[in-house]
Amino acid sequence: MSVSAPAAERNALPDPAPSSARRRILRLPRRWWSWALIAIGGFIVIAIPVSSWALSSILLDPHENLAAHNLRVLSVGAGEVTLARTAASVRPGTFGLAWPGGSAIITTIVSVRPDSVTRRLSAVSGHLAPGTDTAVNDTVWNGNPRTALGIPYSEVSFPDPLGPMPAWLVGGRGSTWAVFVHGIDGNRGGGLRPLLTLHQLAIPTMLISYRNDAGAPPSPDHLIHLGMTEWQDLDAATRWGAAHGARRFILYGDSMGGAIVTRFMHESSRARDVVAMVLDSPVLDWRSVINDVLSSLHLPFLAVPLRATISLRVGADWSALDEISQAHRFHVPILLFQGTADPLVPPADSQRFASALPRLVTYVPVAQAGHIESWNVDPTGYAADLRRFLTPLVTRPRS
């Protein structure tokens, strides 16, 4: 059937509605435009500070038990467990598996399917059954050195300006002590992964708590200070160690624990007694960490207001917290582990720090490792690197 020319032309014409709508918008009174701009500006003025405060609270407010039990167990067999497939369940390496009333260790990936992952299972404590909701734990073990590794230890506390700080003390030989400092929202249990190597080398080791940890005194404002004040608790720990036989120290820090260790090296008079540092996914530049995380969230425009809010709340000195620009101030050997898949600490920061100190830093990038997961991905290799680095530093008693 033929279509008349006028009808065809009408069909070819665009819908006039959008043009009419645009004309109506453009013909709005000028005062309406003014009010609209004021409303938009007001929203921005309010939203950015509110967002910055909320984000700063995520970083500065202490948190405990952040593990979400959202990984479903599909089946349990002899020495194997099948889990729902998630980013956490397919991570290579050795991890803990935790659920209310129980724990286990998962290791080698046996098979991967579109919706499930089967892994080797060991050290099961408690009842694990299909349907259980679990959480992956990168610190691997729950408990203390004795229950986790069979290593004797003592519960001690060291005096601190804020009150007594709890710590685990594992005995050894000689007067060179290691002091392990965990990261933000972590605990002493994070140090269980390298503890076996330290114990095999007979290095006396303190695994310390610091302000705002569970069981430790809070800071006066109950906020985390990114290492700016927490180094004082490490200082108190080394003073207690010196009063109990330590003459030299190896400082071991992961994540924000690395920032605490580096601040100690700048601020403490006991830094002269430190003979080496071990850093694992350390925060070496908080500005870089904040910029990188916000960029990954597609919120880079919040970096400046967020830093301003953090400075307002805890007095953060961003230049002082930039250890890359201060690399020249370090004069002891440093072993630096860094996961190349770290979503929190930019691996490029560790690489830049290592490049600035080629004679002092032994840099160990670990492929596929996330944040503080270098041990998890390769426990044997990690232990070998740690042993190789520490052995020359150990003071052995005379026969």
C-alpha cells in the first residue's frame, strides 16, 4: 500500500515533544534558575562534608570483628570443602575459614566450577556442615601461639601512658628481640603467620596490642591516628623489653603497623636500638592510599575534603606520614613484602620506597597476593625469605 507524501513526511519528522520541553525549560523565569543553582550548590556544600565525615569515620573509628559470614558451604568431604564461588573463595593460598563456634584452614584449590570452589580442608575445630555461612580469615588461626602453633608463650602487659597494654611474649635466645605490630582493625593474631619462623630462629618475640585494640586502653578521643600517636605504644613496648633483657630490636609491622614502625623510627629515642625492620604491605604514604582507594570507588574528587576532615579530627600531618619522601632517613636493613594485587596499599608505593633505598631494602613482590596476604599465597617462600634476612641478625649465645 502506498503512503501519501504528506503522511511520509509526517512520519519522517522527529517528535516535537523534546524540542517543546527544551523550550519550556529555557523559558523558565530567571529566578527559578537562580533557585535551582542555589539548591544544587547547597547540596554540594552539604553532601561533600557529610560524605567526607562518614568516610573519615570508616578509617578513624576502631572496629572489631569485621568478618562477614557470607560464604556458604556447599558440601564437606574427607579433607575437602566446597564453597560458593566468590572472590574470597578463589584466592590462592592458605587461609582460615571461620564460622560461629568453629574454624578450619583451607589451602590448595582442587577444582573450580562456575558457581563453586573445592579446596583442601584441615584443622577443623567445631562442626562444619553444608549450609554453614563462613568467612575467610587471612590471619589463618584463631587463638594464641599455643593453641594455634603449639608454641609456649606468656601473657604480659607493658606500662604505657594510657595504661597497661597486653602482649604475647614468646621466649628465645639472645638479646635481639622482634616486636610485631599489627595493622588497622587487626590484632596480635596477625603475627602468628611469621611467628613460627621467628620461633625456629629462637628470636624472643613480642606481639603487642596498642591503643583502641580490644582489651587495650583507648586513645583520649577514641580515634585511630594513622600511626601519629600509636608509635608511643611501640615505644613503651621496647622500653619494657629493654627492662627484661632486650638490647636490640627487629621491628615487624604490617599495614598500618608499618606506619607505626616508621613513625617510631623518626620519633623514638629507642630507634637507635633497632637493627632491622620487616614491613608487610606497609602504609608508606597515607595520601597515596586515600587517593587510590577513592579512585577505585570513582570518588577521586573527595580526596582533598577527606584529608582535610581527617586533619581536622586527628591532626594528621600528611608530609610526616609520607615515608617515601623521607626514605633517606632510614639506615637499617629492611625486608619489604608487598602483594601485587593489594587493593588497599598501592604496590607502586612499596616499589618506589625500595627503589629509593636499593642498598637497604630487600624487596619481595608477591604475585596474586592481596593486602597482607604475601604469607598466605606462599608460606614456604615467605618463611625462606624471612629466615634468610633474619639469620645474620640473630645474637647467639657463646657455647
